Amino acid sequence: MFDIGANLTSNHFSDDLDSVIGESLEAGVKKICITSSNLQDVRNAKKITEKYENLYYSVGFHPHNAKDFKVEFLKDMSVHLNDPKAICLGEMGLDFNRNFSSKEEQILCFESQLSLAKSISKPLFLHQRDAHEEFLSVLDNHKFNQKLIVHCFTGNLSELEDYLKRDFYIGITGWVCDLKRGEELRECINHIPQDKLLIETDSPYLSPRKKIRRNEPKFLIDVAEKVASLRQEEKESIINSSYENSLDFFNLRR
């Protein structure tokens, strides 16, 4: 399995990160991409990946942190993206659900990173919550040669169709296991083409296990099992196809 998005720089893992990673490997998670939400995350993620051959990281500024973003940060981000372990640009996008940063700050931060995207070939790792129309409006003003994924997709069928029309990949998390919040997402699962479906934990958030609050990459199997059940496929089929899709998305074929 390939956990395409895990926030391993979170202080939730400050006391036992090595064991968390070790248990994930034992559980069959062969590769992990550590999600970055600001430049300090990027630096911390880089240090973690230097210890583990099978770990990679993203370079990006999350919309929650857009208020702290400065255009001059793009230079440092560009340097980090030269690292072979830095396999995508993101997490970036728009989040109007909680508005930790203003809409104007978020759009500026997003647009700035998209301008950087034009000078690289690495894929884009995108975030959208309660901002679908504005999100697409910003993206449609740009042209990209690289692959894009809507990470942690939690939308409805109409939103999914908008993304698939644009040939986006779709990232599915433990949200699909949430009986209350995940209803619309479960209705979408059968509409995602096999070659566009990736799985992730978004650890330490969105645990697929009700009684365990902190999510970990080792719980990625729960996401795979739920997706397989909804699609009436064998678990191994989802595990294998999502892993192969992840290698393709991140350009990790050797």
C-alpha cells in the first residue's frame, strides 16, 4: 500500500514517530508521502525522509496557513522541489469551511503556488473544502502539463464529475468509513475510474476506527477494505491498483 498523504510532522507523533513508521511498514504500507502545510513542515519532513528510504514528502502551503504565506517563499519551495524525495507540490488549495485565513489570502497563496507549478514537472497535491466553484475557477485559469489530485475528496457526485472531466486523480481517506459524514462520498466510490483512485490516511486526522482518535498510516488497510466493499471488489485488487496508480501519479516508476 502507498499512503499518499500523512501529516507525520504533526506533534501528535512527536513521541513515537519511529514506532508509528515501523508499525506501518509491518502492516503493509510500503511507501508514505508526508504532507507539508508550510515551510517548517517541509524542513521537518525532509529530515524524516532522510532516515527512511520508502518515505517521501510534499512541498506546499496549506490554505489554513495562507495568512503566513509570502511570495518570496516560492524561491525556497523551488529549491526543495529539486530534491528527489520531494515528489509533489502541495498541499495547496482553498478551504472555506473554517477560514483560518481569509479568502483573499487563500487565493493569493494558491495562485502563487500554481505559478510555481508551471516551472516544474512534479504533480500537484490539491485541497478543497466548501470552496468547489472558486477552486475550479482558479485552476481553470491555468494550464498544466503535470498530473493533479484532489486529496482527501469528501464531495458529492457532481463535484466528482467536475474533477474527472479535468482528468484529476482522486484521493480517498477514512472519511469513507464515517457513517454520518461519509454518506455522499460512499455514493461516489463506484464512479471513480480504477486508474484514478488513490488511498490515504491524512494521519493523524480522519481515523477510520471509531474508538481510536489518532489516525496512523497502518490504518490505511481500513480505507482499502471499505473502498473494496463498496465497489464489490477484492481487497487485494484495490490495494494493488491504488499502489500502482500512486507510483504513476508521483512518477516513481524506476
